[in-house]
Amino acid sequence: MKSKLDAVKAANPVLEIQFKLRDISNIHQDIPKVLPTGKFNGETELAVKEFQKKFNLPATGKVDFSTWSTLNKEHANCMHCINTPSPVCCFPKNVESYKRVDSCNLIYILQIILKNYHKKYKNYPDIDLNGVFDERTEEAVKMFQRSSYLLETGKLDRQTWNLLNKIHEICNLYE
């Protein structure tokens, strides 16, 4: 479904060019940032020229077919870097919870996430990445549940998993 902004950009190609240049400049810092105004001003012309130079196009400052095609292609490439990656859904529907001595691929993922918590918050235990819900993994899960005001069971249930991932995402613990 298209947004209202998409409809406005479709009605004003200059605005669409400016938005694309602005997005591209987030990845390619040597292309000047453009304020999307809908008017092809000097700022836009300069950004187009820099874009053209970077992509080995004649630096005219005008958006011809070749520039437009390259702009669209590069914008699509840059959006893969700008947009947040899609989440991976891996908690099985037929499993209620995981507990001590369970082992599977999801436990590896859990342990990677908990290891990221340990890197950021030293009070979290450092755990081995072994795919086994061992004592250290249980200890880290309990600590997370306690600090998140969840029922402290030491089991990885759906509620714990969802909150663990949400906080992991919000706090950028994977960086």
C-alpha cells in the first residue's frame, strides 16, 4: 500500500529525486545532503553532479535517463543498508518452553543473544555457545526474567523470548 508521501513524490518528480539523493547520501557521505523541497535548486543540482561523478556519469547536474536509472538502482541498493533487516522467526509454534538440558538450534541463538547481553552488561554471566540449555544459560535467563519483572522460572517461554529479542533490538546489543 502506497503512502501519502509516495503519492506526493509521484506527482512531483523533483521531490522524488531529492528524497532518493537524501537516502543515498546516508550511505555515500561524499554526496551532499539535499533538503526535499520539490524545487530543483542549486543544492539539488550540486548533489546530482556529485552523484553523477561518483557513478561515472557526465556531471551535468541534470537528471537524464541514464542518471535516473542509476539513481533508482543505487537507491534500491542503499535501502538494503538503511532499512532494518527483517526478523527471523524461529521459536517453534509447537513448543511451550525450553528448559535445562534441552538442546536445539534455538538454544544457540538464545546463547548468542545472552552473550551480547554479557558484552553490554557485565553482571550477566558469560556463557558458552554450545546449543545446550545448561546451568549458565539458565542462570542468564533467570537474571533476564528477574530484571524484566517476568516470572523467574529459568525456562525460555514465548514471553521471555519476545521480550529478550525486543530489548536486544532496541538497545542495539548486536553491534
